[in-house]
Amino acid sequence: MYNVFLCKHKEEFVPALGCTELVAVAYSAALCAEILNEVPEEIEFL
């Protein structure tokens, strides 16, 4: 069963190429909200 799981992942997942910054921003915002225990009003990324 584990081998089937690994084979399926190898078929479906490929290395990310391109716009991964948007995911990093969304993940960072989610972490900020978790740490602050509230939704931030503004987040600035430079």
C-alpha cells in the first residue's frame, strides 16, 4: 500500500516552477494570523 502511495505522488507532484511567491505570501500571512491570534490589518512584503 505504501508503494502505491509513493507511486501516485510521483505521478501527480512535480517540482514547482514559476510563481511560488504567492504561496509564500499566503503562508506567511496565515502564520502571522496564527501567532497574533487575529487577522492582520496590513502586511507589507518587500
